[in-house]
Amino acid sequence: MVNTMFDLSGKTALVTGGNGGIGLGIAEALAGSGADICIWGRKEGKNQAAVEKLREYGRQVTAFQCDISDEKQVEDCFSRTVDTLGKVDACFANAGFVRLGTPFHQMSIDDWHQVFGINMDGVFFTFRSALRHMLDTGNGGSLVVTSSIAAGYGMPSGEHYAATKAGVIALVKGLAVEYARYGVRANAILPGWVETDMTRPLINMEKFADNVIPRIPQRRWGKASDFGPIAVYFASDDSAYHSGDAVVIDGGYSCF
């Protein structure tokens, strides 16, 4: 018997925030397993650099500049994605934003709205477009959101971020129930402490690293490539009965 598990040949995937960090790690693994890829990102230069890297896997790859907090941009970019790739089988709502350091009682409404605009509204706009497409095609599909272990921990000066990451877990559980009959499954990935451009200033602080690394049983920061295998699994037909879950990938941090 030929082993075809996790083969994404003929599949297409959209990855928001796919031009760097965890998103690029996800996109690389998907392309390496045979999927055609579209990435969305706000920085055109980073988008094109990511496209060049992903095309090394021999797949069709495209990118669109998109601010996912803008409803019209999301709808326009999703239409362009389908026009280019023909369909979207797996949608990874990975783009996110965090701004730490402001005590909650001093937090401005603009800061609150900016985080919610990307981390919650952006996921809503992205998944809504994906669901409309999946329902129209009748082929179902996979929705995956990047949450965070912050959803279950007290996060001082980051309550807005943690609230959004908890919110998207509730969102995918609802979608998993509502759209199961249409062949759509929805899941969340919860990263722990991962070294990316967004987190590097924090984890490069000696005091912070000295406090956190001893709490990670694997004694290292996560890498973008650590999230490729779970992404391939969720994009593949091998996860057809796996829905409504929140998968923690944190080197054992949460259980230590």
C-alpha cells in the first residue's frame, strides 16, 4: 500500500500573516507537502521575499497586500485569491498583533481597538469569506486559527491580546458545530513562547529569558518550523474527523 498520509497535492491554502514568523513556517510546510499557497501580509516587501522562498518548493504561490482589520480588503483579497488559485481548501487565520507594556488602567481605547481589530475582527472577516466560498463549492474545508497559550493565563498589560486569543477559541468551537454538516472543520493552534520578529525584543531581555526558559521543559524557544507539521495535518484529509479542538504547542510549558 502506498502511504499518502498528509499529501496535500491538489490542495490550496491561504495563510494570513504568512510572510514571516509562525505564518511563514506554516506556509513552508504546506508548500513542502504539495499545496499551492496564497499569503496575505501588510508589508509588500516581506510578501515578495516570502513568495520567492516558497516557490522553491515548486508550487504555485501568490501573495496579496492585505490589512485584515479592513472588511473590504479581506473580501477583495479573498476573491483575488480564488481567482488565482481556483479555490481555497484550507484557511489559516494566523495574522495577529500584540502591544504590551501599558497597564490596563492606562490602556487607551485606540490600543484596545487596534488589537481587537486584527486579532478578532480580522479572523471574523477572513473566516466569513472562507466559509462563504466553502459553502458555495460544496467541498467543505479546514479553518485554522492561531491562538495562544495566553488565552488561559493571566497576562498583565496584555489583557486585550489574551482576550482576543481566548475569543478565537470560542469562535472555532462554534464554527465546528455549526458547519460540520457542510464538511467544514475548525480548530485552533495555541503556540507558547516562540521566537519571531514580534516577540524577539521581549525574549532577548536577559531577565525575561532567565525567568521563562527554566519553565519550558524543552529549555528552548519555539521556532516557526515547529508549527508546520500540525498545519499540514489540519490541511490534509487525514484530519477529517478532528474539529473543535485547541492544540497546544509550547514545549511543555503549560503542564510544568
